[in-house]
Amino acid sequence: MDILEVIKGFLADSGFAQLGGQWKNLVMIGISCVLIYLAVGKKFEPLLLLPIAFGMLLANLPLAFLMHPEYFADGQVDMQGILHNGGLFDFLYLGVKWGIYPPLIFLGVGAMTDFSPLIANPKSILLGAAAQFGIFFTFTCAIGSGYFSVAEAAALGIIGGADGPTAIYVTKTLAPQLLSAIAVAAYSYMALVPIIQPPIMRALTTKKERGIVMENLRPVSRLERILFPICVTVIVALIIPDATTLVGMLMLGNLMKECGVVDRLSKTAQNELMNIITIFLGLTVGATASAQNFLQPKTLLIIGLGLVAFCMATAGGVLFGKLMCWATKGKVNPLIGSAGVSAVPMAARVSQVVAQSENPGNFLLMHAMGPNVAGVIGSAVAAGVFLNLYGA
């Protein structure tokens, strides 16, 4: 056989030949490279954005066969196909499809979270609740657009909670066909918290309000820190059973941290387990962003409405903070309301940065952590409400 024929045959069977006629794949590869740049060059939420972007890159390379979307079509799982012909990501994606990864992420988040600011100032839970306004506002807008079903609108609205695992947990049940777009939007806006929130915070508050110095929080006893996760779990489970999985794992992680007798388990949840699940979750979510699934008009609408959700959540928290400022005669700095979204601890840090830009001696971080951790609980509760109402 002529050597030229061999070379031609080799090239014809290679990915290069397939890629040449797939402009959508090239677009997705370009998007993945941009996300990699944001993760590495700009350090925007790199722990999740990097694996998501690389999973997207791998999913759009032809002939790699790491994942087969057809095995997960119509909300079903073709286990026979996966067992016989499945790629690596098909197996890892089962953790997303069966709702395993997000609760384990919550376990790690709970083990790293200090609820003392919320316990010391229980009123801050109202700010966390107010910030969930973005979820329900966007849910209504999505339904009104006519492009989304009620279940899809519920999954889209969760982006307003600024909580990637919760968005994934709800979407995999209510709208699995939108998982890649919603996950990428949720984590992208989480990464852009320091850019998106400050202009909204400054627009809705006065210079005097931003400069308010709040009183120091009272000390919280060890007994209070131990009882808190137990009580929250029981109350939430009884009121909204569908939120028990997320809230229960969050509170288990926190109880392991606060009880002081299972340090090895707490450290494992914070580090090794959290890191492993983060890699698996990021790669498989990114892998769902194939050109066929992602490059659709709905995707652009999801990204746009996701931004609306996040902005309205920030605004809802700040405006309720202004109401509390008025009710307490100037004792509450409205900026802490913006931390009611559950991007922990980034949103609280943004509150601190904006406050210090007005008054260098103002330290709002611990006050902002109260609404911030309340927002984690609030987004999980909102997720439970949607799952209860619209889940199969």
C-alpha cells in the first residue's frame, strides 16, 4: 500500500477530519479555553471553573467518547449501555444524575462553616431569606417568557441563590436537559461576585449608610454551636422534607466541626472528600456542555436570566438591609444584606471591602457572615420548595 494512502487513511480516521466540519464543537472548545483563562489567569472560582472548563473541552473533542449523552436521554439512565460501552465520564456522571455529589459538597461546606455570627445575631437570617427574592423573581420571569416550562423555570431561578451545588441538585431532577447551561451560569456568576455586587450595593445605599459601624457580636457558647445544626435539621426536615438531603448534610458537616470529638472526619470532609467530589462534579458537569446541548437560543436566555437572578438577589438583600437599618435607627449597615446570597465567604468579603472603601476602620466581615451562612440554608430551603412542588 502506498505510504500516502496510509497517511490519508490515518488522517481521515482521526479527530482532525471530524473536527473540520463541526464548527459548533470549535466554538465550544473556544468557550472552554476562555473559561480556563478566567480560572487560571483571573482566578475566578478556579477550584470548580477549571475542571468544568476542561470537562467541556474534552466533551467537544471528536472521537474521545468519554461521555454518551444518549445514555441519559429523557431523564432515564441506560445502565446496560453504560456498563458495556460507557466512557469514564458516563460512570462519574452517575454521581450527578443520582444526586450524590451536591449533598457531599454540602457536607464539606458545613465542616468549613462557622455559624456563630448567625447564632449571635438571629435577625440576620431575615437578610438571608430576603436575598432569595432573586430566585422567585427569576422563576416568575422565566415562566412569563414562554420559553420555559414550570420545572425548567424553577431550576433556572435557583441560580439566584449563587449556590452551584444546589443549582445542580435541583436541575438534575427538574430539568436535566438544561444542566450544562445552568451549572456554567451558576458557577460563572459565583466567580464574578466581586464584580457584579459592588455597583448594585453602591446604587442602593447612601454614603452614610455604607459607613455605619455595627456593634461587636456577642460570644457564642460551644453548647449553642452544637445544638444549632441539630435544631435546624429537625425544623427544616419537618417543614420542608425535600430540603432534608442538602440541609441535613450541611448540618452534619457543621456538627462534626463543632463537637470536637471527630476531628479526623471533619478534616476529611473539609479537604480530601471535598476535593475529590469537586473534581468529579466539575468534570462531569462540564462534559454535559456538548455543542449539541449548549449552543441553543435557550442557553443565552438562561445566562441572561441567571444574571438577573443574581442581581435581584443582591438587591433584595440590600433593600431589606435598608429596612432593618431604618427599623433599628441606624444600627444595621445595609451592605451586609448583599451577603445573603450563599456564595460563602466571597459575598461577605465583598460587603467588607465596600464598607471599608467608605470607612477604613469599619469591620463588617463577621456581621456579613451571618446573612451569608443564612443564605446557604435559604437556597437549600428554596430548592426543597421547588422539588416538593414540581418534582416528579
